[in-house]
Amino acid sequence: MKKLIAWSAALALAAGAGTVVPAAAAEPYCGITWGSTDEQSVSSPVHETHLVDVRAGRHECFDRLVVDIEGFTGSYSVGYVDEVTGIGSGLPIPLRGDAALSILVESPAHDSDGDATYRPADPQELVDTTGHDTFRQVAWAGSFEGRSKIGLGVRARLPFRTFFLTGPGETTRVVIDVAHQW
């Protein structure tokens, strides 16, 4: 094999092709350098927090899930799992797609009086994922002991990133972006 490569290079030089340059490494898709390992941020909330909404959007290179929190939360845990289970119950949450992300935020979906701050109309379909390249289903896995859990069914185990956006006012958004491909 080495002789064949050397012969090919010599032939190219003899033909006046100039210097033989090895092929460059492929650029990452859309410049995305994320991975698929678990991500978490752990810190104490500054104030009492409440989950108030879940929404999704489509972007050129990734699909985005946003968890809206009233107050400043500092904790989340997001990772691929074999099966998303209900928080508190441990019962499986069925999800469409070939991979599942478990999303846990340190904010309940109720206030200190126990009144709901987020009550999905359809726990199996928190958002409409029609037309998304990556998302297949977003399902509610419950709220228990100051934490809320969401299951995200995706097309495949693809790179993702998780981060906070703060504001406006005293709000936090936990953002989960899942790339359309590797």
C-alpha cells in the first residue's frame, strides 16, 4: 500500500500536478462541536422558582427546546437514557424516536401553596414537533419534591448542548439544542 501511495505521488509530481497535499479533515456540521454526554449545572436557586412553560423552535442546524422558569434557577441535568421515567413514580414515559433525552430542572411546576404554575394540556405532547428535523416528541414526566422532569424523543443520539439564558426580569430559560446531524 505504501508503494502504491508513493508511486501515485511521484506520478502526480511528474505530471506537473505540484505538491501532493493530504485531504483536510471534514469540517464539523454547521461548526457544531457539541457532544452527546450528560450535561449538568448544579447550584442553589437565588429565589423560589417555578416552571411556567415549555416551548420548541427550529433553527437551521439544530432544534431547540426551552424550559421557562419564573425566578433564577441554577440547576439542570440533561442526558441520553435508555428510557425516561416519571419523576416520583418511576413509570416509563413512552417517547417516539430512536433516542431519548431526560431533562431534569430544579424547579417545581407549582407554587409554595401547591397551585400549578405549569399544567400541560396534553402531557404526552407538550409542544408540536411537526416539521422539526430532530425532535419527535416532548412529554411531561412530572414534578415532585421541587424538581420537574421532561422527556425528549429525538430522531437519533445526536450532539446536544444545554445552557441558561436569564431575563427578562427575574426569569431563567433552560435551553437544550439538539443538532440535526453529527
